[in-house]
Amino acid sequence: MNILEQALSQARTFEWVKRFNDGRESVADDKYSGRPSTCTTPEIIAKVREVILEDRRQTIHEVPPGQTVNGKFYCEVLRRPRQNVRRKRPEMWKNGNCLLHHDNAPAHTSLVVREFL
């Protein structure tokens, strides 16, 4: 990768110049509200395990350390439940009455996943 590929665009450069002219002193990202970047706190993990213990038909799929959750990985995760629906509920599969609920994360809506489904 050369230096030009790593450089900021002209528009982004002007944006940062304006920020520093307005008194900004740091290049660190601003805090923003919204969905947290991670939800793997001990409290959340305990709640998930409790829900699964209440309903044994649910499962926990842990992402291996260092694994990037992209479209390819997500397709592999979906393969098992898809096969189970085909085998255990063939009428649902034939009628197309099986729905998948997800949060529109980029890995969930990638082209490879849409083609898989």
C-alpha cells in the first residue's frame, strides 16, 4: 500500500482543519450515542446463558477468538439451522414460512448471505 492510498481525501483534510481551527486538540474519535461496539460484558453473557438454560432448544455459538464475522463466516453459522429446518419442518421449508430475524449488521446483509438464503 503506497502513501497516496493511506492519505486523507481533500474533503476529510478540510474537515479536520476546520475542527482544529475551532479548538479541537485531539485526533481521538468523539464519543457518540447509539449501539455499543461490543456486548460481551460478564452480565450479558450470564443473561444469555440463563435464557438458554431455560429453553434447551436454543444454542450458543461462540465466535472463535480472532475470527472476523463476515458474510462467509455468517453463512457457515446459518448452514446448521437451515439444514435443521429442512429436516425437521419440511412443510415450513417448502412453503417459505421460515423467517430469519437479524439486526441488519453488514455481515448479515452481505451479498453472499442474501444469495445463501
